[in-house]
Amino acid sequence: RLEMRSFGVKVSMIEPGYFKTVITSTENLEKNFLSLWEKVPEETKASYGENYLKEFLLALRKMQKRCNSNLTLVTGCMEHALTSCYPRTRYSAGWDAKLLYIPLSYLPSALTDTI
């Protein structure tokens, strides 16, 4: 962002939370992860353990339930950034970005790791 300023280009960052898209589709993510898991050497699988795979897939499904389906929150930020006379430097779309990720970014790393 700062590198572009000297060229007269104003950059706005849009930092969305979790939204339901093709990228966050549980089916696609599970399929891709299981495909990769099958290619991992048996020694590595043993190091992680079968429980790792089960817990990861469970967490993936839980995350999907928390995804926001209202993509207009993101496109609204995009529209404002593109059409405003004075666009903001940063846009946060979604309650999770505003109430969780932004506050976490200000905390010490050790604390955010624990959370």
C-alpha cells in the first residue's frame, strides 16, 4: 500500500471474515484435504495420527456453520472503496472480522496463539 503511494495510487485493503463461497465449501475443502492426506507418506500420517485427521475435518465442518452467506457485506466494501472520494485504508467485512480478528491483531502473539 505504501509503495504504491509514490505513484499516486491509493490502495484500500478489504479484510473479510469467513463467508460462504466456493473457496470455503466444506465439500471442496474436505475433498482437497483428503486427496493431499492420501499422498502424505505413511510415516508422516503416523506422526500426526488418525485423530488429527478426524479433528481437522470436524473443525472444518464447524467453521462452515459460522460462515456468513451475506456477500453484500464484502461487495459493499468494494463498492465504497472504488467509488468514494475518500476511501478508507482498511475495510472489515463481517462481524467476525470486526469483533474477533481486528482486536486479536492488536494483542501479543502469545495471547492470540492461546485464544
